[in-house]
Amino acid sequence: MLKLSEQQELLRKVVREFVENEIAPIAQKIDEEDTCPVELFKKTAQLGFNGVFVPVNYGGAGLGYTEMAIIVEEIARHAAGFGMGLVTHYMAVYAIMTWGTEEQKQKYLPMVCSGSYGGLSVTEPGGGSDFMGQKSTGQLVDNEWVLNGRKCFITNSHCMGVNVVSVRTGEDAKGRPQLSAFIVEGGAPGHTAGRKEKKAGLRGSFTGDIILDNVRLPQDSLLGKQGDGAKISLGTLGEIGRGGTAAVALGILRGCLEESVKYAKERIIYGKPLSNLTNIQFAIAQNRTDYEAARLLTYNAVGTKDAGKPCSSEIAMAKFFAAEAAVNAAKRTMDLMGGYGVVTDYPVSRYLRDAVATIPGCGTSHIMQIIIAGGELRK
Ligand SMILES: Cc1cc2nc3c(=O)[nH]c(=O)nc-3n(C[C@H](O)[C@H](O)[C@H](O)COP(=O)(O)OP(=O)(O)OC[C@H]3O[C@@H](n4cnc5c(N)ncnc54)[C@H](O)[C@@H]3O)c2cc1C
């Protein structure tokens, strides 16, 4: 049985109250306008959400990854796009916290904990799944690193304060691409946001290009050692990005469950509530079971990370299951609502658009299955 601590349940209560008061009333507006709610992000910073797993001495709340998932689930229950922006921010925070020098941590962690948006830039036009195929470069010229290239599909692209960027810095001894990670401030000369994608779902977090045009960086912008880029980006995506995206999908699943129950009780058909029909009960049962299974997988995965144990398979399973289940639950809930399912006054069609967008985010379901199968086959 999954049991969260009393403090964790208390945190959930605080986040839920905040979300119901401050986010739920504007969730539809955020989706329609597809803006990045920077002011809201400052409020979540004030509540300690933005640096939830960062030690207190760097401006964080000193909690863990389970608490991260609680915050993301509660936010995504009403505004999955804003939740995804927060998840991507957490990736930058985690990379700096885990691989940064003391100076880097002291400089950047208080910034990202107090309202500055973080981002992680890996994907390029050549394909996000082809991680080692990145073509952006970093060259050491006159004691400075010079970054060039184009990243695409980057969340928080147009509101970025601190970007953790992966580029190619040479080849390793076997002739394979050597990747390194750098901390780049959003306003650094040559670092600009380019095209902004018009997404079907997860609107409310910007997703777009980051152009690197002769971005000159001091040597101490390197995160970890030269050649640590793959370890840093994959470690961050694999644990924080996917764990967080699973929690986004979990929030959508809870939305589907709650909306299906509410509608089935309120809608009168044949003179009785819709919930009297057995097939409607089947849909509610499936929504409840999907939510519960995704909840167990997600909190088990982040709990494994909190325990300091290897968790990439657990996290891939949670992300794979929760994202696919959220798509199915949203479609099922729309069906349950008949014609009203496609009316945008109800949030459920937005849940479907949001759920579909969680599938490619931080690695597709195909890639999750390759990771899960790989873990089994190596045993
Ligand atoms: C909402 C959203 C937010 C995102 N945020 C970020 C971000 O902040 N930072 C960032 O760096 N990236 C981000 N991405 C990019 C995301 O990581 C990529 O979209 C994802 O990795 C897939 O890459 P791709 O879109 O290039 O698809 P491709 O890699 O071109 O894949 C196309 C298809 O081929 C399949 N495929 C690919 N390789 C294999 C394989 N080896 N075996 C079997 N099937 C395969 C895929 O599953 C998919 O079905 C975001 C994407 C979205 C949608």
C-alpha cells in the first residue's frame, strides 16, 4: 500500500488550496491565450514550490522528489501546461544542484528558487530521440567557450532565466560525439528565443527554439566536466523530467476521474442520472483504476529516487503508463459526456489535448518501452 507521510499529505492540502483558488479559475484562460504565466510562477516561488527539493541553504524548501510529484500532480489537475513548465524548470534546478560547483550552486540556485524560470535544452531539429545526434557545438576559443546551433521544442524558451544547454564539444577516444553541458543565462548575448510552437496541448508553457549564435561563456559555465553532457542531460531527463511528466499525466487522470463522476451524477437522461447506466459505471471504474495504477507507479518511482536507489526503469514505467492512460481516460470521459464532451466550456477536451502532448515530452512511449525492456533484458 502506498502511504505518504502526514507532512506530505499536509503539503498536498496546501498546494490543492492554492491551485483551487489561484490556478483553477484561470486555467481555461491560460489555455486559450497560451501565455506563460510568469506572475503565477513568482507566486509558486514564494510558496517554496519552485525549489522544493533544493537544500534550504541555497534558497530551497529542503524536501524531496515525492513532494515535487505532489506539487506537479496538484497543479496539473487543473493546468497541465503550467505544470509542464514547472517540470522543465525542475530539470535545470536538478542539473545545477547535482553537478554544479559550489560557486555555481550559490549563484544560480537562489535565482531559480525565487522566480526565475529554468530550462533544459537538448532536442534539435535532427530528432529528439536521437540524443547522440546533437549537432550544436561548443568550442574553446581564447579561454572562452563559444556555443553555436539551434535547439527546438524547448519548454520555457521564451521566459527562460537560466538554461542548461547540451552541445557537442568534440569526440571521445572511440570517435563518438562528446557532449558537454553549460549553464547559460537567458539574456546572454547570442542566446535568443526563436520560433514559438503553437501546441495542441500543454499550452501555458512556452515551447520553442533556442538559437545559439556565438554565445561566449566563461570557462566556469561548464556544468560538471567536459564530456559529462550525456550523463547530466540523460540523468536529469530520465529521473526528474520523466518523473515530473508522469505526475503531470497523473493530474490529468484525476481531472478525468473527477469530471466523469460529476457529469454522470448531474446529467439527467431518461428521467434519471446518467450514472444509473452500467456502461457509464464501467467508464468511471476504468478511470478510477487507471488513476490508481498511475498513482502507485508514479509515487513508487519518485519514492525510489528519494531513497537514493536506481530508478530509471521505475520512472520510465510510470511515465509510459500514466501518459498513455491519460490519453485513454480523456477520450473515455469525452465519450461519457456525449455531445457535451466536445464543448469547450467543459475542460475535458483540453485534458485530451494535454494528455497527448505528455507522450513526446521527455521521451516518447516507444523510447520508454525500450528503456523498460532494456532493464529487463539486462537482468
Ligand atoms: C510539450 C513538449 C515539451 C518539450 N520540452 C522539451 C524541453 O524542454 N527540452 C528538450 O530538449 N526537448 C523538449 N521536448 C522535445 C522532446 O523531448 C522530443 O519531442 C522527444 O524526445 C521526441 O523527439 P522528436 O519530437 O524529434 O521525435 P523523433 O525522435 O523524430 O521520433 C519520431 C517517432 O519515431 C519514434 N522513434 C524514434 N526513435 C526510435 C527508436 N529508437 N525506436 C523506436 N521508435 C523510435 C518515436 O517514438 C516517434 O514515434 C519537448 C517536446 C514536447 C512535445
